[in-house]
Amino acid sequence: MSAGDPARASSVPDELVSGTAAETERLGEALARRLSSSDVVYLEGDLGAGKTTLVRGLARGLGAPEREVASPTFALLHEYVGGDGRVRLRHLDLYRLSEDPRELDVLGLPDAFAGAPACVEWPKAGIRELLPPTWEIRIETLADDRRRIMIRPPQP
């Protein structure tokens, strides 16, 4: 399916409230079934909002071991590989980078990202020029440790 295919987005809610990390992971797992290998998911939210928790569910839904999912804050990039040796998901955390797209040259964007969806935590102007999003997700922390998760699916 193409990035703009409305059928890909129709079964993923535009907004929901998650009460637990397990619910957030299940949302990621459901979203994984809608991703194509060329999708780029931007994840925004405060520190501790649940961005990496959502990625854990995405990894599981794409056939990669979710136990390996950790925030790549210091490494910038993690690649999660399935049992067949194929990269199933790329996970970037750009918290420590500036807005300058030249800082991303070392990653080989966008060519090095073909063949597997990518999740980008803390997307900034530089990445938006090199790897525009197809999905955008914003996670807000609510009272009682609940999370409001707002999803903007691919636009037709």
C-alpha cells in the first residue's frame, strides 16, 4: 500500500488515552500492521511520555524482539532485526542534535533507510528536510500517569 492509502490509516484511531505501558505497546503493535517499509514515524512528547514504549510495540508488531528496544539517546540510531536477519525497524533519537541537517550526514539519510520503517524521536528541522514523516504521533502525559496519544496518519 502507498503512504497515502486511506485504508492504512482507517483502523488506527486519531486519538486515544492509554492507561498503562502495556496499552501503549499494544497501540504500537497495531500501528505496525499499517506501516510500509518506507514509512517514517515522528514521535513527539516530553521526556518519559512513552515514545520508546510505543516503539517497543512497533518492534514486536514488525517481528523484531521488543526486549532489545531502548532509547537510542546516546547512540542516535538502533536497528531492530527479526529472526531472519532483516532489519525490521530503525529507531532514531535526535534529542542531543541541533537543527542543522549536516549533523545527520553520518547516518546516510535518506538512502541508508530504505527497506524498513523508521521511528524518529525528537524530530527537528534538519531531519524533516532529509526524512519527511508519513505518520506523526504526539504523546502527552495526563493525570494519573495516563497518556493521550494523537496520531496523524499518512495524508492521501
